[in-house]
Amino acid sequence: MILACPNCMARYRVRVEALGALGRRVRCSRCGHIWHAEPPGYRVEIIHAEPEPAPAATGPEPIPPVPEADSAPAADASKADPPRPQLPVPARPAPQSRGPSLWTWILSLLILALCVVAYEARHSIAKEWPWLAPAYEALGMAVEDGQETKTGQPE
């Protein structure tokens, strides 16, 4: 049997025997909501707060017929409660997009700061690591010619 939380619509597979004959209280492990789950075929009787008015007496009440001995099993079968229809389990609602997380913003700001520092300090970087000068020039960022740059491979 599949139980669905009425609060968050989380679904759980449960053995019918675990609910017992009258059902039991269950708690959703996702949202913590507690509700009473009934087994299939469970019948709820509605008790009215006010008694129903008695029908007006129009005459003597008829005597109910006495069942014959052969028809007794058939009468018991007709009194059995019909199976309770299973209600459809609503589908889980689509998750709502919450937008970028805090870590996404932090990572984006760090990359932006790294790019600004690499641009602003390009002359010092090209002087310290001359093998990066062609990368700056390929990106269209001129490195000043007036500064001396080391030649050759890095040490």
C-alpha cells in the first residue's frame, strides 16, 4: 500500500499489516506532519451531534421478515461492507526554482575579483612571468614596452 503525506505529498510504501485493523498515527519523515492512516477498506462511521427526528407514526410498524435457514449465509454476504475505493494519490508538486545559491554568488565574485587583479597587475605579472605576456597580447591587452621583461623560460 502507498501512503501519501497530506501536507507535502511525499509517498511511502507501507505493508497493510503495519497499520492494523483500525489504522495508526504516522509521521512524515520529510516534513514531520503527523496524521492518522487507515488500511484499505477502513470504514468511518459519522456520529451526528443531534439525533435525527423520529419519523411520524402513520400506522403500526411492519414486522421485519424472519430469514430462512437456507438464506442466512447469503444475507451475511450482502451485509458485508463494500470495498472502500482507493483515492488517487496526488502527484508531487514540481520543485520551485530558488535561483542561484549563496555558493554560486561567492564563486562568481571570486572569479570576477581574480580577473580584475589579473588585468590591473598585468605589467607586474608579465615582468615576473614573461611566458604569460603572449597570453595577455592574445587577449588584446597590451603590456607596456617601456618595462624590462625577463626573457627565457621561468626558473
